Amino acid sequence: MLKCPFLLLLAACAMLPAQTAPCGRNIVTVGGSAKEERFLPAPAEHVKACLLRALPVVAAKLSKDKGLSVEAKTDRALYASLAQQHKEGGVGSFWSFERSLNARPVGTFYVSMEPSSENSITGTRLRIEFQKSVMKSSLRATSQAATPLMEEVACLAQILTPGDPLKSPRGPATAAAPVEAKTVTVPEGVTVKLLLREFLYSREIKKQKVPGPIPFEVAEDVKLDGATVIRKGALGIGQFVSAKAARRRGKSGELQFALEEVAAVDGQMLKLTGATDRSRGSRRDGLAIVGLLDFHLKGIEALVRAGTGYEAQVATASQVQIGR
């Protein structure tokens, strides 16, 4: 039960078997320290892009952007969504809803990125510091939030490609020996693994009058007849079925989408089937709240982490041109 006598949090988040959490972690827990420094073997631009995708996972929103130096502040609505996921996952952690109400660390993340090298490998030196706001945080709140943010950034920098699939839909070409030109049949039902490129949050998506297509990238090469027909890093496209922000009377936010197509090595888009997701926040029901206050009480927003993995299947057999 929650210590707050007026609210009851009801679990309502649909997690499909096809989903794979980023780097195997369904729940992001807090622990470690308020300061973190790590070398990541990735370009600074890629590390920054992954940082921006990771901020919502620690309930933070960008507040200042100075190139390779950024600041982000904690956000109450994001805390509520993350707390709901932890409650439903049975994790009694720092992010639990009870603690988020009474002991959440409100403050600012200070992040810097510096191009560097280590053991002859070029990359980026990433530094993260979290400073708790003494005026807004409770006395019980700790300031260990730098560690989970560092872990999430490192995860995304590893599994997502630096390039933009929207600009290079076929994916990055390898330096392998040239392949003999031929036509390969991609049969119906071939499995394609894809990763969500961006963090999805019902409160933000709903602000868009017409939510655009959702970018994914292929997680690993698809090979047939000794040739790669779909490259790792190639573009995948999903479309929203519905996007609802949390509403009054405790109604939850909702994000529902389906994977629709993926780019083959010859540039054609192959139709996909079999991968849909419906993620919902939680409904808040007033126990002792009636009248006007109950009308204004909003539900919990829905969110889906960047890097979440999905499996889809090719919908119809297609001919793909190799080596041309």
C-alpha cells in the first residue's frame, strides 16, 4: 500500500514477449555514486545522442545544451512513470513509488564529453555528476543517480549504431570482399531483430498533431544463401496505432504501435508482420477524493525505453539484389 492515503496505483503496463530490454535490464535501479567517469569506445556525437536518449530513464529532461557539455533536471511526471514500472516489476528499489513520493532525489545532472583514446582505441571520456537540490529533495533522499545514467548511456552506445538509419536506410556497408552479384529470395516468415532508436513518452508524443513514423534499426545481419540480405543498422519503420497522454479522472497514457517495414541491402522496403506493442501507464483511482479534485487527478504516462528490442517477420516473399 502507498503511504499517500488518497491514491491507489493499479498495474496496467503490457509487456510483450517480443520485447527485449536494453542490455538485458528490464528495470533500471539506482546505486553506486553521485559521480561517474568512464571511457566509451564511441565518437562523442554518438555518446551525446545516447545520453539524450537515456536521460528519461533516470527521470531527467534536458535543461541546458552547450555542445559536449549538458545539464538535465529531474522531472516529476517521469518519476511517476518509472515508479509504476518498478512497482509492477516487483522491485523494491530507490525508484519505488513509495520512495519516489517521499525520498526522491530532485536535482541536476551535469554531464561533459571529451574526445579521447585509451589503449590505442579512439572514443569519448564521459563524466556525469548528480547534485541533489537540498531545498526540494527530502532529507532521506540520496544522490546516487549518476551510476544508472552512465550504465544506460554505455548500453545504448554499444547496441545502437552511430549512423542515422533515416539518412542511410540500407545500413553501414562493411569492408568485406565484394560479393558476386545475384538475386536472393527472402522467404515469408524470416525473422528480423530490431531496436527502438528513440525513447517514447506518451506525454510528448501526444503533443504532435500527427505522430510521425517511429525509427528502428536492425540489431544483427540477416543472412540467406551465404549473403547478407538485411544489414545490421538498416532502417526499420514503425507506425503509431494510438498515442494518448494521461488524462483527468485518473486515465492512463497509452502508446500502441506496430513494426511495418525494413530496408534490404538493395534499398527496397520489405513489409513486416508479427511485432506490435501496447504500453500503458497506470490509472489512478481516487479513494477519498470526490468532486472537482477527483476530476483533475491525472493518470500515469506510458513510456518505452530507447534500445528496446523486437522481433518481426517478413510478411511476403521478396527478391533482393545482392552485390549491385
